[in-house]
Amino acid sequence: MGLRSKRGTSAANVTSADLARAARVLSLRSWREATGLFAGNYASAFRGGGIEFEESRPYVVGDDVRTLDWVATARMGEPFVKCFREERNQTLFFALDTSASMAFGTTGLPKAATATHALALLAAAAGRAGDRTGLIAFGDAVHREIPVGRGMAHTWDLIRAAAFAAANASGRTDFSGALRSLLRHTRQHATVVILSDFRGLEAGPQRDGLWPALASLARHRDVVACVVFDPREESLPNSGTIRIQDPERPGRTFLLHSGSARTRERYRVVCAARRQRLDRELRRCGIESLWLRNGQSPLHGLGRFFQERATRRARAMS
């Protein structure tokens, strides 16, 4: 997707010009991909802020009689109905995790790159729908903020800022600071998309206060969690003894005997339990989750999510 450094080149040696070119390619690619059915499903999945009157037209068999326009009916001598259109006025605000754990990846790309691709697709779809977008990029603090705006130039600036932030993923994850910033920057009824691997929610001093804070954020906002995971965070290869460490807590390393079938199975079970636990806690907070596999284009996963979400909302309204 253009955020990976050249083979044999460390991330530290990637220049600003390289990142600018990568961000431009990502913007153009996402703008092209976010068309047709994808854009339509996005608009259906994320409804606007209300409806407004558009016109009156003659009644057709099957029209809802509750929409009869009595004034036009009396004037014209035949039944007319009111037609309404959706008033978008939608705000889509992104929170992109750029902590050290998002720099991990075994597919040739870090998780931060997959998250940024998903963000770019959503931002492009929002731009096509006329919605407003904003961004915070956070790690151990909120490192970048893009105020809410709309238009193609704003969308490109937002994607470029996300790409630059993702290319420099480092530090620990401070969800508390990110949530405070989201509460400050977003109004009620906005849609908030958090793109993260959500590492750090299971343990640590911030854990107990984080879930109530997430629930508070979701109480008056539509919050979606895009959980990015790497294949090696689901299962281990049979590679003998491997050394592992937490990228957000350097200095502590562990040896894992992946050559043991029992060890690999236990690892798989623990990872599956972590996923179920995270899904359950997010649902309790009123947050929908979408899992994005690192190394795969998020286009199809987002498209399915849009369709399922739009179907659920249509059923709820019927």
C-alpha cells in the first residue's frame, strides 16, 4: 500500500519525500477504491443527522399514507405525498493508534500500515458522501490532531497526516489521553472510529478506568473499533525456540518453544480467548468491532461490515 520502506532500508532511513510519495499513492488508491458499491454501503451504514423535505409528488399505489401532503392534495384535487432526503451532516472522527505495538508485522507490513489503509478508505468514502472528517494520532500521547473539515483537499491532508504518524509508530499506548481528546473534539452523535490493536487494555494501571471511559464515549456517539491483528498474534509457526518481547516494554524478553505442539496449541487458545474477551468488553460498552488482518486489504472487510450494519439498521427501523 506504499507505507513500507524499500528492501534493506530501515524505517529510520525513509525520507520525508518517500513518505509524501507513499501518502499520495495511498490517497489516490483509496479515492479510487471508495467508489460504487463501497461508497453506497458506507452511506447506508453511517446515516446522516436527519431528513429534510425535498418535494411533493403524486401518490402511487404502495406509498405510505402517513406521508400524504394534505395541503398539496387539497390544492391539486388528487393525492400527493411528501418526499424527503437524508441530510448527511455526518462527522466521522478517527483515532489512529501509532504506539510501538502497531509497528509489529510479519507480513511485510506493520499493523499501522493496515490501519492507515482502512482509515484512508473510510476517509475517501466519507469525502464522497460529503461528510466531515477529523483525526487524532496517539501513542504515549496525542501526537497529531486534524480538526474536523470536509472537501477533497482536507481528506488528502488527513490521509497524509495519518500516513506520516503511522510510519513513526513508537512508544507505549495511552488510551486515557486519546479518550480525553476524543471527548473534547467530538460532539454528540458523531461517529468515532478507533483503529488500534487494543493492546494495553488487558492489564496495567490504566485498565480499570478505561472501560468506563470507553462506555462514556459510546453513550452519545457511534463508536466503531477497528481491531488490527497480525497472523502471528493468532498462531505460532513451528520454528523451534524463539525470543519474544513486548515492544512497549523493552528490556524484557522471553523464550518460547514453538517446536512443541502443546505450546503452539496453548498459544492459539490464549489468543482466541483474548479476542473473545475483547469483543465481549467492547459490546458491553456499546461499541461495534471489526477485526482487520494485517497484510490483507481492508477493502472487503469494511465492505462486509457496511452491508451487515446497514441490514441491521434497516431491520431495526422496520
